[in-house]
Amino acid sequence: MKKFLIIANWKLNGDFNFINKNINLIKKIDNSLNFCKLAIAPPYVYIDYIHNYLKNTSINLVAQNVDINEKGSFTGEISINMLKDIGVKYVIIGHSERRINHYENNNFIAKKFILTKKKGLIPILCIGETKEEKKQNITEKICINQINSILKICEVKIFYNTIIAYEPIWAIGSRKIADINEIEKTISFIKKYISSINQKISKSIVFQYGGSVNKDNINNLFQIKNINGLLVGKASLTIENFISLVKKAEKNIRLLRS
Ligand code: PEP
């Protein structure tokens, strides 16, 4: 059975001081885990530095983004080959902060997802609805559209062994996680949808939840059967909170699997 994957997305936060202070504590907690697995998504410029720290650990590196081009005159961009070169395993694709702040649309995101998978890294596709879309009761339709934008240009097998993170946009950074039943319902719906196309592919996908998970609300999430990981933003920036969150996840998964 796959380990429960907890990804710390540092976004545009952290510096050498933050890393030097915290990385050994993260390594220490990682050493004590049997059922969970950790991964860190630092800002690009620190990936290589952290990679050196993480040698001989099972903690993986995550890139927060990637360009659609492999090389060439694209000032300011980072390619998938470069990420591979420095030891990145996962790439976050289509995070709502990129959809909103950088105007990334479904078609553009689909290209990144396909390129990442074809190059042998694991894409983490972030999907989810806005507050307005939730009010209109079209969450499932929005999520399926986000998935279909990939299926329009590629066969379903592109999803084999990838990650889909359900992250309701309104829950990100809001201190309020989505309703447990709604998370369960939405993820089940997406799973069934992909399963209706190809059951084996659907089974291979890891589903994560992201959106204001912290040490105080994490226990509730283990009522959801379908998730096997979390994307954690703000709560990963305070080491005490993050460690407490990881310990609770480990305890819950141990109980669920024993
Ligand atoms: C995120 O941005 O993916 C995220 C889950 O952030 P937060 O935990 O801060 O809501």
C-alpha cells in the first residue's frame, strides 16, 4: 500500500535561515514515519541546496511550477529537464495561485501536466472550484472540465501513477477546510469519472486534499476514505505546527491500516 504523502508547499516563503533552522527537524520526523512520506516544495532557488540536505533520506523534492518549453529563449522560465537534473520528483501543476495570478488556463496547464509525465516526473494536478462556483453547485463540473482539458489532448493513460489534489480555491489560505462530506463526494465523483474511462488508471492515481489543513483540523480528514495525501501551505511554514500535523497524520494512518 502506498504511503500517505504530505507535501509542504512553501510557496514564496523561506530563506537560508529558515531552511537551516528547520530541515534537520523535518529529517528527524521523517525518520520516525512508517505510514507517511514527506515531500517539500521550496522556491526554485533553494531546491538544489535542500537536495544536498536530503541525500540519504526518503523526503522528496517538489517543484512549484514548470515551463511548457524544454529549452530556448524563454527568459525567467525553468524547464522540466532542469528540474529532473537537480533531483526533483514531483511538480505542482495548475495551482490556483498560478491560475489566478499568472492567468494559466486549463489548456496551458494540460500541456505542463503532459510534459511533466512524459519526462518521467510526477505531476500533481491541482483542481477545484471558486466560492462562486461552489455557490452555483457546479464543483463537479468544474473539476471534470479541468481533467477533460488533459483528456482532450492525451489518452487517459497519461494519468497513470499521477496525483490529483482537490483544492477548493476558497479554502486555500482561508483557515477553513472544506466540509468533509463534500471533499469525499467530490473526490469519489472524480475517481468514478476516471474509472468509467479506465479503472486501472483511476486506481493508480493518488488523491490529495489541500486547503487550510493544520494541526487542529487534520484529524477530521481521516474520515475521508479516498484521500492518500495532503498538500499543506501555511501550516508547513511553522515547524512546530508542521511536525504536530505530521505526527497526527502518522497516528491516524497507523490506526486506519492496523
Ligand atoms: C495550497 O496553497 O496548496 C494550500 C493548501 O495552502 P494552505 O494550506 O495555506 O491553504
